[in-house]
Amino acid sequence: MAIPNICPKCNIGLVSKDEEGKPMLVCNICGYKREITNYTEHTCSACGYDKATIEYFGIIVGDEAALTMYKCLKCGKVEREGYA
Ligand SMILES: [Zn+2]
Ligand SMILES: [Zn+2]
């Protein structure tokens, strides 16, 4: 299961940010930070950034494969992969 990207103090969405090459989730209100550990190497077609989180969208119907989506950590673009 994905960890919700929510600040535990402010209860608002965290924004992804690159700090010294490490992808972090940062709260703009209180400065809470969490290192993103579940990212993978995936080059974004929009901005060229090479780190993305993997988001799985379970099995759809019948024999369709589970969808794997990559969400760019820089611009947030979501791209589909592993689906033929
Ligand atoms: Zn916060
Ligand atoms: Zn991007």
C-alpha cells in the first residue's frame, strides 16, 4: 500500500522536492520532511527528471495486467508503463 503523502501535523499534501539528489516530500507549512524511499529510476518524458514514484492500480478486469504508473517527482506527470 502506498503511504499517503500527507503531513502528519498539518494534514495537508506534501510536495515532492529534490534535495541534494534525494527525492524528499516536504510540507510547505511546517517544514516537515520525509525522504521518498519507494521511488525508481524512470525518465520523465515531459521534464527529463530521472526519478519517479511507482503507483500501482490493481488488476482491472479479465486478463488485463495490473497497471503500473510512474509519477514524476519533479513535475508530477503520470506515465503508464508495463501495459501492452
Ligand atoms: Zn506540516
Ligand atoms: Zn517530469
